[in-house]
Amino acid sequence: MSYTNKSEETKNLTIENDKDVVHIDDIPQNHPTAEIINLSNIFNPPETSAIIILNQEFDITFKLFTKIWENYKLKICADGGANRLFEFLTKEQNITTSIDTVLVEKYLPNFIIGDLDSLKPEIADFYSRHKVKIIQQKTQYSSDLTKSLHLCYTYFLSLSSKDDPLDQIFQGDRSNNYGVELEKGIHTLFKKHMNQNNIFSRCQIVCINGIGGRFDQTIQSIHHLYDNYHCKNGELLFITKADIIFSIAGHDDGGCFLQYDSTFFQNCGSCGILPIGKPTTINLTKGLKWDVVNWDTDIGTGGSVSTSNYFVNDCGIYIDCKDDLIMSIEYNWS
Amino acid sequence: MSYTNKSEETKNLTIENDKDVVHIDDIPQNHPTAEIINLSNIFNPPETSAIIILNQEFDITFKLFTKIWENYKLKICADGGANRLFEFLTKEQNITTSIDTVLVEKYLPNFIIGDLDSLKPEIADFYSRHKVKIIQQKTQYSSDLTKSLHLCYTYFLSLSSKDDPLDQIFQGDRSNNYGVELEKGIHTLFKKHMNQNNIFSRCQIVCINGIGGRFDQTIQSIHHLYDNYHCKNGELLFITKADIIFSIAGHDDGGCFLQYDSTFFQNCGSCGILPIGKPTTINLTKGLKWDVVNWDTDIGTGGSVSTSNYFVNDCGIYIDCKDDLIMSIEYNWS
């Protein structure tokens, strides 16, 4: 089905395109481009890149996992995410007898962080023996994903250090929690580094197991896309076996151009522009099968939501929205 | 983790309970009970019950599938949901060699409905040969789930018929689309039956494959919980391998009492109270680990959402909210 918006009024506002070539220069001048997101960079991220593994069941394939792992710099397991990683790799080892490396020893994260109420003792022991830094942060006022994100940002902010920034920031061993105060030290460290050097380059963080497991955890993941300034406009991407999910920030002064190459275009399927959290207005889209102009979108009673839409332009689409929105893009990873 | 709300202000508004016995009589008089949802009835639904299978990958076990199938009256596949059913049963047949019945012939739906752009021809042929009614509805102004729901309601409204209501309403065969006008006849039929008999008893519909697959489809499923009067307060339940998801309607005149028995209580895990459509206020909860009073909840920037909460009362909880909310309850189906 190509169109699931629900009221006839809605459809009257949309423009059906079979082919609509869009370049940045084509955007009307009253809708300037405030942001450019390059979706072709998913497997070619900047130096400030990380993978965060959350504590829900793995749904991606081993092939996709290794492709992300090999391309992203910093590897963090959020608390019980370490159990999931260990069990995922063990299962893969058992089904693929031709592998002669020990996968759990090959794919070691840099950090495990969280309140550690979910991390299994035997898995903590394994990673501890393999020099993975396990940092406890007891506070219940922030989620394990926020703790992981602040660890990433602290690392990114210290990249200018001549030595390995990981060793510079996190000194000591597990007995002193790697020098991080036990309650909420990682948040204090992040604020300290932000104050010292309050501009840092665009980062790109891929989060797996964040969407598609327990539903309250899915919504908590989406909450992070809205709630953290550094998570917007594709700086935090949730990857599932079916799609890519990220936020597009609402701007007073223009929209967002999502740039992609022909490989990305060939592999992407349906997309959704999702006003999760509150109703808003999409001022303009260009390059979609069902483009809209000044279109109110609302998940609530009587509202309309653009799902099962798709890209018709082969190099990018433009979205100008009043408030932050969530974008999902179906993707064929194989 | 028991608590992932994010601001200290939030936690100050919550009341931590270790045990908080709640009965309907315990609810303060200024918060009357406007609705009662009996969660123990998941496998013991009323006569007006149905299962709808959507076109995303099955994530529930065969055991859970059969338990739902055997207890729910009407069985509907939404378009390509029929492919998923056929393939799920074929796979199960192949891995469980001890089964001597042909599963795809045992678990035949009553209907397949949709625009039929996803239904595979060979699967349409199979079901057609096995007397499944395949109804085409071409309109793109409503989703396949809405088409399925209107089919359910039309059936429920006709239950008072002395003969089999399915045969009364849907006369003819596939060559005349079972008497249903091709474009949007099911919506016309539903309206006609509603006008003839505009009260119908509480129904209970379980929808599988609606949440957890493609993310825009997940949000489209949630949209249905808000958008359809008959889908609220547990009348439409999405079931995943991890949880149960439904809506709780906001009321001006009181809250909702979610009743359950000890079996349900023992099997449920974490829960979430999720303001997916728009920010709102939870006036009062009773019986949760983290109860709240006059608590603003918002998925957006700076807001708080109650996730990883859980039931501490063993027979029910009370929620009084200003606007409709989505509730998710983790459930151990094994």
C-alpha cells in the first residue's frame, strides 16, 4: 500500500510524484536548508562515531552487526546490553562452525556502563578479564542510554588529547570505578568537558536493540531522540533489522536536506514521517512519493500521519517541519 | 532498572510503593472509575472477539498463536497478513515433524481483506480453494487494519441474526467480491449497520504483527488506538512476543481501573504509560511501583515518561489521565 493517511482532506493536500528531481538549489527560497544529513555515511561515519548496544534482544544479522562494528570507533554496552552481545556472539559461534576465531574475544566493547543491575556476574567477569572497562553509575535519574551517550560525548570532547583519550580520562581500574564517581560521575565529567571545550564536531552514534523489543523501551529510545540536543538530525541513529530511525529537528529558519547516494536509494523502501509526542505541521516536503505542503500531522484522534511513503528522488529529499519529527526509513541490509 | 524518568523534579512527584493494596473502593471520591478493563480476559474474550493478522513478520511463538486463535471468534488477515500466516504455519510444520495435521489447512482465517496489492497470488489461490472469503477494498484512504476492523464491527453488529451472520452479510462468491462494493464497500456496510443498530456490546480484538516490525507501521498501529472510538480501553490489544499494548482513554469524569487476577499479576513485568499522541497530565495512579499525582508527561524535549514501572498491587491498578494514553505491559507468555 502506498498511502495510509486517513482522511480525504489530507490527500487533497498531498502531491503525488512519480519522479521529482530535487537538489538543494531547487528548494524554494522561503524554505532555506538549515541542516544537511548525509545518509550515505551510515557505514562511513566521522571519527567521532560510536555504537551503543542496549539491553533488548538482538534482531539484526551478524553480517550487519560486523559491518557496523568495524566502521564505528567507540563501542559501548549499556548495562545488560553486554549480556545480549555475549549471547548473540555465542549463538553465532555455535551455528557457524567454520569460524575459527572466538567471537566473544574478537568483538570486545571498550566500555560497559549503567547501574549494573542487569549485567550478569559471569559476563561481567569475562569482560573484566578481557580489559573491558566496566563503569558503575548508580543514579536512577538517568537511563543507561543517557549514561552511554555522556560517555561517548566525553570521549569525543577529549579526542584532541595527544595520548589515547580513553586512558587519559578513565584512569585506574575497576576497584576505583576507573576514576568515575559512582553515583553520576559520567554526567559530571561530560559537563566539565563541555565547559572546557563547548564546541564539538558532529558525531554519529548507532544504537542497536533500542527499538522493536519491549514497547516502553522503544518509546524511551524515541524520547532520547527528542531530549538530547546532540541526538538530533541523524547524530543518533537507531538501527533495526527492518529500518533506520532518527529525528529531524524543527527549525524556524528552514528545513533539512537528506542527502543519499544511489546505493542508499536502491536499498531503501517505505518511509514514515512520524509526529511522535505531539501534533505538528510539516511546512514542505520535496522528493517523496506523497509530498505535502502546510500539512498538519497528528497521531491522535482524527489526525493524519504519513506512513508507507517513499523516496522518489534519487539523490535526496527535503523536509521542513515546525517541530521535531521522527523519520523511519525501511532498509534492505542484505 | 526500576525508574527511567529523567528529571529530579519528576521523581519528587512520584510515590514509591512496595505494596499498595488497591480496590475500586479505595479510589478517592474525586477520581471516580469511569472504565473497568479486565486484563484477565485476554484468553477468555466475549463472543464479540476477533484476531487480526497484519503484514509484518510473526514474532510470537506457535504456542501463543494457537492459544489466541482457539479463543477468539473471528479470524481476519489484513492483505499480506495472509502471506505471513501461511509462511509462519509452513515453517512451524517443517520444524515440528511430530504434527500430523496440515497446519495451513487447520488454521484457516474467515476473511482476507485489503487492497490486495501484497497478497501473493499462490497464497490467494490456496485460501480461495479452502473457502476463505477474500474481499478486495481498493480505497487508499483507509488502512488494511481499518478495513479489517470495519469487517469485525459489521460482523459483531449482525450477531443477533438467526443464521450465520457471515453468510447473511457476505453473499455470493469471489467473482462478485462477496457482495461488497470494490472501492470501500466495507466502510459503507459498517455505517449502515451502525445506523440500524447503533449500540453494540464491548468487543475484544487482538492484533498480531502490528508492533515491532517496520517502525512506521508500529506508529500506524498506535494511531489506530487513538483514532477509533471502538479501539480504546483494551477493546483493541496489540500482542507482541514481549508485551501487550492498548490505549487508556482520557475522561473528564474519572479514571480507568485495570483489573487482573493472580495469574496475570505473576506473569506481567515492567509497564509503560506512554503519551505518544501528545503531552498530557496523569491526574492520579494507584497500585504502581512509581505512582504519580498531577504529573505532566511528555516524550518531547525536557519531558518525562513513565517506563520500566511495574504493578505492585496484586488485583488491579487505577489510572486517571487527562487525555488518551498508551499502556504497555511486559508479559511472560511461556
